[in-house]
Amino acid sequence: MKILVAYYSRTGITKKVASFMSEDLKAHIDEIIDSVDRSGAIGYLKAGKDASMKKSTKITFNKNPKDYDMIIIGGPVWAWTMSPAIRTYVTENKDILKTKKIAFFATQGSDGAEKKFKAMQEIIGTKPVATMTINSRDIKNEEYKNKAKTFIMTF
């Protein structure tokens, strides 16, 4: 099975998890790049506002999801939902994604992942085979590696 791990990461935390999974799965990895600068305190505030308003953004990515059997999509939880970059990715690729095996993962500081997963599922129109939530403490104590291995074993 040909697997793609597509992710968006503002701070590098989601990238860390995506990289670990892609190495463990021997999968291809593709970073979703947001054209909007969301760095620093102002970027953080704008990011939360845009996410809560369900805004899309201009993105770039390199891998075509139609070339894969399974796509794992990951990103942070912002304002209890998905980031604009992930919203754009799933919206632009929903016709392809709904014909594939998909899984979602989220990184978060507090909560909101379930709401994010539900919104992603609604846009794509199909249920993921698995979901995984990584909290800040999972990153600090490296528990994300165990969670990722368990997540991977579900599909």
C-alpha cells in the first residue's frame, strides 16, 4: 500500500509527529505550506481568528494525493477546529480523498481534536479509518511515539 503523510505545522510540533510516522511506515511525506505568515504573536492571533471563522488560505504542496492508496492528514488544533491550511487541503482534494483510505491526526495544547476530525470528515464526506490526538505533554515526554505506533497499527 502506498501511503502519504500530508501535514501542516506552524511551530514544528506536527512536523515532528508526521516525520516520525512517515519513517516508521516508510511512507512519503508532504508538508502543506500556508502562504500567510503565521509566525510570532500576531501570527498566532491571526491563526486562531482565521480558524474560528473557518477561513481557507492559499497553500502549496508537492505530492498528488491521487497517487496514493492511503492519506494520513495531520495538523494542529486552532480555536477547536482545523487550521486554514488543512481546511484548504481537504476542501481542494475532497473528491480524491473520499475515494481513498484516510486517517487524521491532530496536535493540540488543550482540546478540540474531536471537533476538528468531525469537520474534516464532513468536508471530505467519508469517515477516517483512524484518528490520533497528540497533546503537548505527549511531545514533552515523547509519548507521541507510542501513540503513533498504536495509531499506525489500526490500519
